Amino acid sequence: MRPSLRRGVVSLTGIFVVRRRGKVYTYYRTKGQPLVPLPNLPHDHPDFLTAYAEARRAAPKQKGRPAGTVGALAEAAMRSDAFKALSDVYRATLHRHFDTITKTAGDAPAKGLRPKHVQKNVIEAASPVDRLKAWRFLAGHGMAAALLDLDPTVGVRAPKRRKTTGHPPWTPDEVDAYRERWPVGTVPRLAFELMHWTGARLSDAVHLGPGMVDRGGVLTFRQSKTRDPAYIPWTCPLPAWAAKLAEDREKMHRAIEAASGGHMTYLATAHGQTRSSKALGTLIRESARMAGIEKSAHGLRKARAVALAEAGATTHQIAAWTGHVSLKEVEHYTRATQRRAAVVGIEQEQNVANTSAQSEKRGEK
């Protein structure tokens, strides 16, 4: 680990600052190692620099994989500009698969890779499609950097997956049960209400904050997965079709006000740090389980789409709210709502009302 240069000034790396009860604690942090306390002094103070240098010197040296191995190829790929240009979500997905590949074949020679090796690894993966994407990224980097003589992913195919419904949406009864278990003022309730109203993905929900609300009262953010915007009615008047959803929004605002900490993000930790998407997903899942519910955070996103469809939103209106890029995916919710309405009497009542109105008009004529 080396100090990095920025505009001619040395920037110390590995510095970790924590604030507890009004006091500031500074540590030197190395991946996989305990924190090393540093004196609470300005970073350019001679005593601080001496302690910092000693902490760096004592830290175990991290060694990379031998050159020419699959592990070294993965490390090089993650340092590439192409990797850094990807979204946070996609980088995390690739990183996870790179780690798995490295654990099983990290010391194998990269130039010895053949399609049969990649195909076997892809088939054995829990997520074959994502694993193949990871291999293709490695191969693309290896070929561009002359680290590979041939592309070992040529002809490799991911096995076809059976269609599944994925994470099921939360039902109204489950929403009520969760709220009863976690009152306003608790972190689980705040996390639930924010995700339930916005329908945001975990990767986006952790970054939502008051600074995203514009003068018109609309919370707008660009999604980390698709880079497309999503628009959430925050304090602005709700459209007529969404008037019945006003109670959900009011409950979210009460939860935010009860937990107001003046942080940049609504779901910041007690120390003001941005919560990780993994931690948020675990929080929702475990809190739901304690309320007797076996549902996920992504199920809240689906529940919002269902609620919008049942309120009468069009596919374009739902997509603007949830940020869905494909209208086909949104149509799944509107189609399911229309079919449900057809058997519970809503559609028939509307048809009768329309027929009666038309008859009255004919009578007037």
C-alpha cells in the first residue's frame, strides 16, 4: 500500500476515522487485519506521521497471485479502466464471481484455459449466466492485454434456466404484520417504509437522501443498475389515480421524521455512514422473519409495482416510478391486476355503470 499523490500533495491511505459520543478516533486499516490506533493529531503532525509509518511497516504485506495465473488475470481485470467504468452493482457481481473462480482455479496458468474448463465451471455455478459474464470479461481483458493467446469462452453457453416467479411481492396482510411488529422510531420500520414507498432496489435505497428531492417535491435518482432515472412523488400532490396511496406516503414520512439524524442519506448508520446494500437486505429479511414473514427486500419493490397497478397506473406511470426499463416486465403487474379484477366483480361493475350511463344518455335524447 503506497501513499497516493494528488496535485503534488501526499494523501495517506488506510486512514479510518470513527466518531463516538463526540470524540474522534483514528486508525490505520489494512484489509483482513485488526485496526491499529493512531494519535488524535492533525495528519501532517510529525508524531502522527511517525505512528502512521510504523503502522504501515508492521502491517503484513499483501501478495498477489503469481504472474500468468488465472488469479493474476482476475486481479488485473479488476484494476482495468473497463472494470472501473461499470456500475457499482455490476462490479460487485463480477467481483463475487472472480473470487469464486480464483478460489478454485486461481493458481492455474491462464494460457492453459480452454472452453471445456470454462464450460464446466459455468455449469457448476449457482448463477451460470453471471458466471459466464465474469469469464467473458476476464477473457476480453486477457486478449486485449495479450495475457491470453486464445479466448477460452468461445462456444461456451450457459445452461437454460427454468422460468421462476422470483421474489414474491409482500401481501397487504404481511405489510400490516410487519408494521405491527416494528413501530415507528425503529430502524427496521424506517428501512421498510422507505423501500415500500419508493420501490427502489437495495443498491439505490441506501443512497436515497433529502438532497435528491427537487423544488417540485419529487425525489429523483439515477439507478445504479440501469443508469436510468426514477421519479418518486415525495411531497408533491399525488396524481388522481394515486390518491388512495397517500396513507403509505404519510407513514413513510412519519418514520423518517422519527429517525431524523440530519444525515446525507435516510438509511445512514448511527455514525452517519452509508449503509451497505447487503446489510440493508439482511436487515429487512431478518426483521421480516421476526414478524413471521418469509419475504425479501426485493419483494417490497414488487409490492409497490402491484399497488401502483391496482391503483390504476398505466405501464408508463409504473415504469417512471419504479425505474423499470422494459415495459414488458411492468405489463406483468398490470395484466395480473386486470385478470384479478375480472373475477372479483370490479370490471363487471364498471361495465354495468358504463352501460347504465349510455342508456340514460339515449333516454335523454
